[in-house]
Amino acid sequence: MGGKFSGAWHQNGAITGARAGGKWKIEFVEDGDYKISLRRFPRESNLAINATFPAQEKAIEYDKTSPAGEKSDFKEAFLYVANISKTLDIKADQDEVTFTGKIPAGKYDMEAQLIDELGRVHPAYYVYVEKIN
């Protein structure tokens, strides 16, 4: 990840919807059809992009606890990489936004963003890239 670093690159940044910019450095090692999914939370969490939830309860076992997830106004996802430059709407209870395209092998700068209802840009905190053909 290149660009300005902030608390967005900690799990609490995804929870609170911290803003950050920058580009992902990515290399596709072979030509092919790819599926690229943008998320706010990791797949194993089963949380939607606009999920809200209470803060983690304090316990002696934790030196820090997670804050409440209160941000629920993401409206669009944007992806720019190789020959893909596209914006898709985020639907209610959607957990990820998936883009597909034919990408030639090579090194690229990738922008993967979640955009809120005020047009503010946030990073896609989790990105999954899968070769489908």
C-alpha cells in the first residue's frame, strides 16, 4: 500500500470507517479473467459493508477493546486497476462489491474505494483477488 498511512490500516479503522488514500501495488502474474471483491470487513466476519454493532466489552484479558461500528452510509464502491475503472452501487446488507474483468499480466497501481453518501472516499479495507479463468 502506498500513500498516506493512517489508522485506517488497523482493524479499528475499518470498524470506525477511517478515511485514507493511497494506491495498492499489485502484480498479476498471468493474463486472465479476474474477480476482485471490495469489502469493509473480512469475509470470515460475515458482516455487511454498512453493519453496525456495539463496542467490545472491556475485559481483563484485553489490553484494548474494539470501538462500536456506527458508520452505515457507504453508497458506492470504486475500482481502478489495469483496464477496469468502474463504480458500482452498494445495496442494503451487501457484504462485498465484486468487479470482474480481463486483466493482462503486469504490475499496476490499484485504487479500491468505498464512497459514503457525502461523496467522501474511504479505502476498501479488505480486497480479495481471484483468478476465474
